[in-house]
Amino acid sequence: MARWEPDARGRFLRAAIELFTEQGYDQTTVAQIAGRAGLTKTTFFRHFPDKREVLFFGQPVLVQLAAEAVAAAPADAGPLEAVGAGVSAMASAHTDEQREYGSQLQAVVAATNELRERALFKHASIADAIAGALRGRGVTEPAAGIAGELGARAYHLGFDRWLEATNTRPLPELAQEALDEFRKAVAALL
């Protein structure tokens, strides 16, 4: 096995998705993931605490991007405009390669209780980061929390639409469109 090759995290992710798809999450071991990636089990544990986290390793980056973009939005931006900046920042971080394996990733997560629970934590982390950045801008509760949740939902809905086989539009555009839909839905409730 190679001692060092570039993109170990990406290789582990692709190997994990392949194996989880082929034989199921519970039946797949870290040793199998490492073997498929052409790396060692020790290298795996340098990057991830367990096999679940290989699927979610980009979460801290998304959370940071969202919070920083909301905080950096123009001072005169309203709460949902600032949320839009956070949603765009997260959406812009995705690559075409992620789109290629995204549907497989979603199917693996949907098939496993432990992974669905972890996906909910990811969603909540994004919503909390956005809400925290909004509070830093002076937005009070419950508006900050609601806006944070709308931002997380818009990002995820945009991501789902981006993965559709017939889609040709970029993720940032789809995520902004989802946020606009939510904005209209909230207005219709009033």
C-alpha cells in the first residue's frame, strides 16, 4: 500500500461510498475502506474518528463558510439577505465530483439510521451557525433561529435539486432559489 498519496480524504470517501453501496454500512469495516482506498487503517484514523465521519468530513468547512459569509454580509443587508450570503458560500464550495457521487451518498445515508441521525446533526449545526452569525449582527430570537433554519433548509433543498439527473443548473443558483421559495412561503403565512 502507498504510504503517501494525495487526497487521502477524498479517496477514503469514494471507497466508503462504494463499499456502503455494495455491501451496506453495517457490513463495511474501516479495514475494507482503507484497502479499497489503497491506504492503511492507521491513515484512516489520522483523518477520521470512525467510519461514519468519512461521509461528513466537510461539515466543519460548510459551517464556517456559512457563519463567515453571514457575518460579512453588508451592514444594511436584512437577515434573509445575510442568510443568502451564507447559503451561497456553502453552495459554492461544492465541486462537480461531489455531484457525481452525491446521489450514492444520499442513498447510503437514507438507508442507515445512524447516518440519518448524523445528517440531522449536520443540518442543525448549519442552522445554529447561521443563527449565531445573525445574532452577532444584532438579530434577536426567535428571528435568528428561524432564519438559520431557513438557510439550512434552503442549502439542503438546493443540494437535492442539484443532484437530480436532469438538472443543469449550478448549486448556488438552486440554493438561492430555494431560499426565495421559503421567503415567499413565510410571507404567505402572515
